[in-house]
Amino acid sequence: QLMQHVLSSKLQTAYVAIEDCSDGLAYSHLMNLAHPHGVPVESLNYEAVSVEDNIRNLTILQTALDGIGLGKRVPIMPLAQGDGDAHQLFLRWCLDHCAVGVGGETGHGFASSCRQLARQVHLLEKDITKRLAMQKLLIDEVSNLEEERQFYWDKISALSSIARTGRKGSGLLLALLGAPDKY
């Protein structure tokens, strides 16, 4: 009854017995909570009254779970025929997958995976921010080095120009600059 209550509150419906889920609608809508648009609910038969209708809906659910890549087998025949134990097990898996366990506690399902991914994204964002700050520091350092190089290049060019004029002391300047002897 507790799982029925959790299911009813999660889907905002009123399931009297867990066997009422035999039509597959509840399971399909639960999976859509965890994987929006993962189950084509518009293809489901909302007026299912026979075991065949239930099988068709549960087969749509199985196809959707395969498409999502969950690797979970839906026990189609037992569910379609109203096997209470099969419903208990499958509903427990669905609720755990949706991270809404019995009593409303958080499970280790899809929502938990989303929280883990969010933490990883946060850590990656912090790392990227640090790397961008480091890159900016390196760019600033390179810019400063280029300015310093240009400053000294201008000085050396000016001294070289003075040395080529032949003024007094220009030989010493040429020797310091490493100029060839022909000057």
C-alpha cells in the first residue's frame, strides 16, 4: 500500500490496488518523469480493458526502455495479467530508478545520477575557471615580456645607429653589440 501511495502521489492519481497498473500507463508515465518524452505516451491505449491491450501498452514501454538504453526487461505477461508480485518488483524498480523510493526517500536512480552529473559539471566549471585565469596570467606575462623585449630592441637599435655614425666611442659600442669589423 505504501508503494501505491507513493505512485499515486507522484502521478497525482488514485490507484486502489497495485494490479491497477496492469495497463502499463502508470509505469510509462513514471519513466517519462525520469526521461521526459522517453515513452511515447500518446501511443498508449488509455482505455485498456483486456490483457491484449495491457500487453500492447507494456510492449510500447519495453521498446521505450530499450531506446533509452536502460537494459531493463519489463515482465510483460505477468504485469499484463495482474500478477501482484511482478507489479511490486517492477514498481519498486521504477520508483528506485526515478529516485523516489518507498516512503519518499531518495534512491540511487536517475535523479541521483543527475545530481552526480551536476556535481561533476560544477567541478569542471571550477577547473575551467581556474585554467582560464591561469591562461590570462600567462597571456599577460607574455605581453609584458614582449613589451620588455621591444624596449630593449629599441635601445639596441638606437645604440647600433649611434655606433654606425662613427662618433667617438662608436667602436666600443660596435664591439659590445657584436657588430662585424667592417663598420
